[in-house]
Amino acid sequence: MSGQTVLEDIIEKTIHTVGQSREQIFEISEKSRQEYVSLQKELLEIRLKVTRVIENTDKTELYAKYARNRLAEVSKNFEEYSTKEVQAVYEQANNYQVELAVLRHEELQLRERRDTIERRIVDLGDTVERAEQLAGQMSVVFNFLAQDLKNVGEVIQSAKEKQAFGLKIIEAQEAERKRLSREIHDGPAQMMANVMLRSELIERIHKEEGIDEALKEIRSLKEMVRSSLAEVRRIIYDLRPMALDDLGLMPTLSKYLKNFEEHHQVIVSFAALGKEQRLPQEFEVAMFRLVQEGVQNACKHAEPTQIQVKIEFQKTKVILVIKDNGKGFDPSTVKEGSFGLMGMKERVNMLKGDLNIQSHLNVGTTLLIQIPLMTDES
């Protein structure tokens, strides 16, 4: 067995081991999250029980006090009451005392269980957070070991730049996955968990508080589901707009930029020149992402009040211009955090196109992208 074969075998085993460890950490995270949700549900039920027990205890204390006073009165005027009457008053007072003791014991147990669950929920929250961080770090290691960086090596000459750029790609991918995971967890997943909890309470509310309160809870539940559905659609749209496949590049970009303008409070103008045509799916997706990254980079770094986007279709190429009136920068200076532009350059290179950047401080930035249309020769 050659040295290269041995090395490849070692790398393969290492990747497999890291992958297994990552999956185990993910399982721990998911089990902890499931227990977290289950305990939240139990905690809600226990809090309701504690409230009811306290109400019953207060009522029983009043009844017990009345029974004791009645017993004291009978004892004081013992001769005026029959044996059965005395016995009945005594038994009633004793029964209330026993019931009161049982209620107080139940309340104590419920409070102890409530406190235990609250502490466990805090511990589980810490466990889930640590597991997510560790899983993210393991994913970076796994992807770095498994990913083929040969194409990147052809573009980046020095080994140091190749490693830094490769790691930036992986870190950006993992950051996006983590952001998406957090959006789903904090948005739709959390709303669905709340829907489950509240839906189980509707029947109880109907029994205890009547149909009007139950209907009010149902209306609130419908609004929560509607909000959750809107959030899911937004996440899906951010991943890949479905309109891109159905309507094409121009209508999808128009809708995206309009939403972008409303969300970021910046004026965005969009113009399409030339004869629009449907392009290969990969080409349209790439063009959409270039516009998306261009306007997001402008808003994030340049703080503009206006952004202009123009696409011109010519016979042999497509020209894309993204211009902002932000604070600008020196294009000859490699800035920390300019990974967005680097990613756009790589995407343009994949399309065999050309990216030109013109920027002046306190004036703005213009991105000029020219991409050749697909031909039989290509």
C-alpha cells in the first residue's frame, strides 16, 4: 500500500469519525430541545394546578374557620345540643382540617416540582446552546476536511490565501445555516410549539370559563398560525424565490427589490433594458444572487439613501449595474469584511464574466457586471 493510499485512508476515517461525532452532538441537542419543550408544557400545567390548589385552600380555610367557631360554640353550650348534633359538628370540623392539610401538602409538592422544572429548563437551555455551538464548530472542521478546494487553489495563488478563503467560505456557509436554523427555531418552530400548548388549553378553558373565552382563544390561535405561515413563506423566499422558476428573472427581481426597499427604508429604482428572455435556470439564479448580494452589501456597508439597479439584455451578453450613493471606499485597498465583494467576484468568474468596481469616498459605489450569454460553443 502506497503512502498516498494510506494518507487517503486516514483522511477518510478521520472524516467519518468527525461526521459521527457531529451527528451525536446534534442528537444530544435535539433530545435536550424536546425535553425542554416537554418541560415547558408540564410547567404551564403545574402553574395552573398551583393556582387552583391555592384557590381551594383559601376556600377550605374559610370553611374550616367557620367549622371551628361552630365547634367552639357547641362545646360552650354542650347541654343545648344532642349527641348526634355534637358529633356532626365535630366530624365536619375534623374533615375540613384533614382536607386543608391535604391541600397544603399538595401545594407544597407542586411548588417543589415547579421549582425543579424551572431549574431543569435553565440547565437544558445551556446544554442546547453549548451543543449548537459545538455542532457548528464540528461542521466547520468536517466541511473543511471533506470539501474539495482544487478549484479555489487555481484562483488563489498562495497557500495562505487559499486556506483563508476556503475557511471564509465554510464559515459563511455555517453562519448562514446557523442563522436559518435560529430563524426557524425562534420563528415557526416556537410558534408551532405555542400553538400545541394553547390548543390543548382550549378544551380546558371551554369547561372552566365558557364558550366565549374559548372562542377568543381560538381566534388568537388562528392569528398565531397565520403569522407563522407568513414567517415560513419569508424564509423559503429568502432561500430561493419560487417565482424565479415560474415567472422568470425580471418579475422576481422587481418583487424582491420592492420588498427590500420597504424593509430597509432605502429608495431602490429598478430598470430593465433590451428584449427580456428566459435564460438557463442556473444563469437566472446566479443573476438574482448577484443583485441580492449587491444591494445587501450596499445597505450593510455604505449606508446609502438610494440604490439603482439596471439590467440590460444584449445579443451576446447581459449587463448588470448596481449603483448607490453611500459613503464609498477605496477599491485598491483590501478592507476587512469585504468578503461579500469577494463572493460576488467568484460568482461572476464562474459565469465567465467581468466585474468592475468604481467607488469614491462620500460619493458612492458602482458595480458593473458583464456576463456573456450561453452559446453552443460554451
